[in-house]
Amino acid sequence: MALGLHRRAGHQPRLTQRQQHERRQRRRSSLIAAASTLVVLVAVVVLVPRMPRWDRVKQSFFDVEQMQDSFPRLLDAFWLDVKIFAWTTPAIFVVALLVALARNSRSPAMFPLRALAAAYTDVMRGVPVILWIYLVGFGVPGLGLERPYNSPLLWGSVALAMTYSGYVAEVFRAGIDSVHESQRAAARSLGLSGAQTMRFVVLPQAVRRVVPPLLNDLVSLQKDVALVSLIGPIEILRQAGIDKSKFANFTPFVVAAVIFLSVTIPLTRLTDYLWHRERRRTSGSRVAA
Amino acid sequence: MKQRSTRIRLIGLGAVAVLGLAACGGDDSASEDNVADEATEEAVEETASGTGNDCTAGKTLAEGKLTIATGNPAYEPWVVGDAPESKEGFEAAVAYGVAEEMGFTDENIVWVRTGFDEAIQPGAKNFDFNLQQFSITEERKATVSFSDPYYSTNQALVGFADSAIAGATSVSELKGAKFGAQAGTTSLDFITKVIQPTAEPFVYDDNAAAKAALEAKQIDAIVVDLPTAFYISAVEIEGSKVIGQFPLSDQVAADNFGMVFDLDNPLVECVNVALGRMRDLTYELVSIEETWLSGYTGAPVISLD
């Protein structure tokens, strides 16, 4: 950090011996990285098409005409994924935070609540998402709800929110636990109540620390949204499946993957960035390989 | 299973691995090796019969055996009680009929199970042929081969007897309803191309999920082939009925069911000969149809206008 500032100031163009060494090291590692990337790329681009059945694979997975044909339909269907994602995420955060707070309650009278919250996270995380989607998506409407309250979109989203709030609650809980006990002690000694301590001292620190794992869960949710298609709605993966069956070609799945990536890659990059920032903020300088 | 294990003991340790590969639906070279091994076995039991005819020789996955696939699970009235080995149900009976025509005795028939979708995708197959109401379509012919049709049917509508569309007589009355179908089937195509409802249909992996949605009243009706419609309404969903069947027209071709083979499998010819004999010579196909599908065809017709 100090070295960087020094250089940016520009008062001393002559580099120290150490700086020269570091610069050489940096150049060397970028050269090695570039060379190894090139080797891998060449191997893929040159060798794969030489495989005996590459033509068939290419035709089954990378058919350009099929791509153009499927793309508008798939993009249209992807909009449904985005919508489900958009309305389940806030629900997940609210439920998860409540569950995490319940688990972190300290009053002896709250024991049943703590036990309930623990059971909730255990069951939600322990049962496959698919089962929840079937059970809630078909089961609850099957009890006799009328349209539109029996919509598979509604109950599929509820199932997703239930399972994911189990995971996210644990992330929140980890965040809350990571705040040092002295922070609570200090807050209480200043006269804050238990609730105020949580609200103004513990949670702000906890949430900031768990942003990267939270985003990680969101990336995962973004893909699991497709599971709602099991109970009827045609979203992107289902549309790709329909196209695949109709044209006996897997290209629609490749197109769907690219559409997914166009959302998940920025999201994961953002996660990485936040993670690095948090790391820089809280730990020492990086040790080279 | 018993057959297979005795054979494994016969051939000896070296071949076990090869057979294991073949049993997993392995690649071409494995099954070739397998054929070679089987040939030596043939020499041992030269008089063995019931292992196919001249046409099928060398064309089946395992020499002297006919490996037939059906759905997992298989539904009535096509296969009774999910047990094709019992020969009960239309498709089970047809499969055994074809096998018999081709000279396979019952003990040389091996049943395997596949999903509907996976069987019509490109790639190696772990069966000689697969029958689970596969409609013969041009698009599918690019990746798999079909036998001649063994049954022709049309699409039908199943819904609750008290639903708003229960009395529908024409497609125009169905526009406002919500439909469901199995993914990748001709029934789904039928909904989007012929019925053209205002609401997007719901799509399911299998008819079981479609039935659950019907019971949850998330959809008004499901579209399936006529015999399946009758079975669902009579046995599987209490209170449902076959609302109607759709007539054939220029717009709607009959749904012809064919057996699915790996692309360009030479065995298709043998099966077609067998099917031809069952259709035109022994009339077995008709009698099987009468046994298993009679009472599965009379439903009110819903006009296409």
C-alpha cells in the first residue's frame, strides 16, 4: 500500500532495488500466465475438432441455425426466471434474517423459538429442493385452493424461498456469531438494550461481513429457479428441453447456458470483488505464489 | 438376470469386464467384443434355439437375446402393472408378438427401462428397440430410427367432469382454458398449434406430474393420446373423464406409434417384417388391440373449428 502511494506520487522516478525486483517478478508471472493460457487455448481449438466424432457433437450442440431459431424463445422464457428470482430474493432475506435472529436469541424463555429455528434450518437444508417444489407446488394447491391462489408459480416460489431461507439464515447466523462479544459488551455498557445492540451494533457489522457468501447463495438460487418448471411453468430450461425434443438437438441448452452465464458471471465477479475488498480491509497483504 | 449370471460364469473372468460394459449400454467396440464372445458360446450350445432368426443374427445388442426397453414406469393400458415380463398390456403383448415372429423365445428377452426423452436423443442405446408410445415424427427421424407403426391414435382431452370445459364440442370453446401436457410430446405440439389457448400451457416431465396439477386444479385439462386418456380417467384420477377426442385432419395427422431404434439400426427391417406378418398374415396385431385397447376409443369428438 505504502509503496504504491509512493510511486503514484511520482516524486521519485528511480525505483528502489526491491521495487525493481517486484516489477520483474510481476512481469515474469504475467508472461507465464499468458503462455499457459495460450497453450491451453491452442490445445482446445486445434485438438478438439480433430476428434473423430467432432462433427456430430458440433451438429448436436453448436448448430448455428438452431441457435438463431431458439434464442428469441429462450430469452422470452428467461424473463420468467428473472421474475421468480426477483420476487423470491426479498422474501428469502426477510425470512432468513428472522430465523437467524431467533437462533441467536439469548433469553431462556425463548428456548422453544431457538429450537424451532434450528429445526427449520435443518429440515429446509436437509431435504432436496425438488421435493419441496413438488410438495408445496402441488400439495398446498391440492388442498382445495382456487385460482389464482393455487398458481404453481406462487407455490413454487414459496418452496424456493423456504429452502433458500434455510441456507441464508445460517449465513446470517455465522455473520452474527462472528461479531466479537466485546462489541455487545460495549454497546450494553453504553446503555443500549439487547434489541438495540442487535439492531445498531451487531447486525450492521454482521451483514457487511457476509455479503460475499450471500451473493454466492443468490448465484445458486438463480440456477435453482429453473426447478420451478417441474410443476408446470415454462421457463428457460424447460423451453430448451422442449426445443431439444422437438428438433432432437442439444443446441438450445447451450444457448440457455450462455443466457444464464450472462447473468451469473457478472454476479460472481461482483462477489469476488466484494470478497477481495473485504479481505483487503480485514487482513494483511497478499503472499505471492 | 439369472440368464445373464449363468452366461457370465460360462464365458469366464476375462469376458466379465466386457459383458459388464455391454450391460451398462457401453460403446460399439464393447458390443463387438461381446458378439465375438457370444459366438464362442453359440458353438458350445450349437443346438440352442429361440435365439432369433436369420434376419436378426448379429444385429442385436447381445447375440441371441432381444433387449427391449419401455418406460420407467410403464403405464397402463400399454403395460399392465408396470411388469412387461407378464406380457400383459398392449405394448407388452406387441413386443412379445414381434419377438416371437423373429424367433426369440421368452427367456431370451431382456427388458430394460429408459425415460421417454432420453430414448429419442442422439447417442448409444442400451436396447434393441424401445416402445413407450413414441410418435413417429420427421424431426425425431434425424436422430433415431422407427419401425413401421404398430398403433395409430389421436389426441384426447382429460378433465374433471364438473369443469367448465367438460361439455366442449369445438376447439373454439377451449381457448380460455388452461392446458397441461408432457414435455417433448406431440400432445404439447397439439396444444400450441391446434388448440392455441390464450394462456400458455403448463408442461411436465411426465403424466404423473400433469395429473397432480389437474388434481390441484392448476390446469383444466391435459392432452394425451386417446387410450392413455381413457386409462387416466377410468383408473387414475377420480372424477375425471375424457372430455373428447380430436378428429384427424390435414392439420392434424394421426399419432403413429413406432418402436425406437438407434439410428440406422439394421434390426428395423426384421422388426418391420415381423410387424407386417402380425398385421396382414396372422392378424395378431388386431387381436392384441382388441384384448387390451377395446373400450378405449369411443369418446365424443371435439371439432377443430
